[in-house]
Amino acid sequence: MDELITHLVSPFLSHPDQCEHNIIESKAAVLVEIKLHEEDKESFTDENKFSVQHILSLSTGNKKPVLNVVDEFTEAEEEEESSDSESSSSSSEEEAVETEQAEETNAEESENNEEE
């Protein structure tokens, strides 16, 4: 997945060597956070983001990809690096969790409807 993200994003960037990414996976979603050079933040358009996210959706199977350009990675990466850090959720991480919960609820409702 790391190589795929690098391969997909690099053509849109003036400074691909300064691109970093963080991947957070859950049962229902794959959150991809990308840190870019300041110039690249301005040139990486919504259309580029949509194109990359669309291709990621093909590679993630049933999981919904969420692609976000960020200034700092979420706490989840820092917690892996250091167990001393405190946990605080970012909007990106919350979005992935909410998506997962909504899909689980929909699956449960679908099962209940089939039983009736």
C-alpha cells in the first residue's frame, strides 16, 4: 500500500521527495494521511485527490478509503512510536470510526430485515 500511494501521488507533486504518508486501517475504512511540501499543498487539487482516492477504493476492497492532506499526522502514529503520549482523536480519525460504525449498523439492520 505504501508504494501504491507514493506511485499515485508523486506525479502531481513538485517535491515528491518531501511527501510523507500515514495509513490507519480499521474494519471498514482505510485512512490515508498525506503531508506535503507547502507548494504541493496548493497544487494538489481536489480533482487530484479524487483521482487518487478513486484508485485507492479499487485496491482496498470493501474498506472505504479516506484521503486527507494534513499538517501533522494523527495521534495514532505517535502512540505506536511512544506509549507515553496521550490519546486525542482528530477529525480524520473520527470520520473513519464513524464510517465503520455506520457500516456495522447498516449490516445489522440488513440482517434483521432478512430474518423478518
